[in-house]
Amino acid sequence: MSHSAEKNPLHELESGVWGTARPAPKPRNPSASGRAGFTLLEVLVALAILATGILGAMQLFPASLRQTRAAAERTAAANLANSEMTRLRSLDIQRDFLSWLDKNTLETLAATEQAYALYNGWLTTVQQTGAMSDTYRVTFSVQMMDGRRETFVTYVTRR
């Protein structure tokens, strides 16, 4: 039997001798809708959402820094007031009160001191609480760099 006379099984498949032939699978088209990955539009939408979130978070930082600075200024003013009020309470009211008041009635920091301070100066006022009272209301106001005033009050009695 010659080589050409032999039956070719592939030929029989194509002619339908063994049954209906199945078409060969087509190669996958990379632009088909079932492919994995993201489209350019999806990436752009994701970047827009991410950028919006980052910009929103970045707007919180300046406000936070302002609040931190204001808290530091209030703390410095409170420490100054506490120091001066403690000094006042430790004085002999009969003897040293007027000299302390002369020094602290109005204190303005020099320009070189203001460069390192969080306040410009302070003002102290003293009021007697009653005509016959030995109690004095001492108000200590700290003038901040931005024009605000932080005010602290204590009461002192004669000993």
C-alpha cells in the first residue's frame, strides 16, 4: 500500500468521517472584554478619588499647626501667670506687695526678648474686694503676639 493510499485520520476528521469536526479554538484577543487588568478610565477615576482624599487630609495640617501654636502660647502665658502669682502669694503683703505691683503693673518685653517669647508683655491690676476687706483681686493679663489677651485672676489677703 502506497503512502498516498493510506487513510489520513486528519483528512477523515476534516471530511466528517469520524463525526462532526469541532473548530479549532481561536487565540485569545488581548482586547477582549474578559481580559484581566484595568482600563485607563478606571485608573483615572481611582487617581481622582485618591487625590481628593489626600487634599482633604492635607487641609487638616495647617489648622492643626495653628491650634498647636495657640495651645503653646496659652501654656506659656499660664506658666508666666502662675509664676508671678506664686511669687505674689509668697510675699509679705504688708511690706513687699507695693514693690511687686510697681514692677508688674505694665511689663513690655524688649525687642530681643520678644524674638524668643510667645507674648509681648503683661499687665497686672489690683482691686480691693471691699472697703474694709483685706482681700485683693489680682488680675494678670498677658498680651499675646497676635493681639489676644490671656487673663488670669487670683485673690490675695493680708497676713
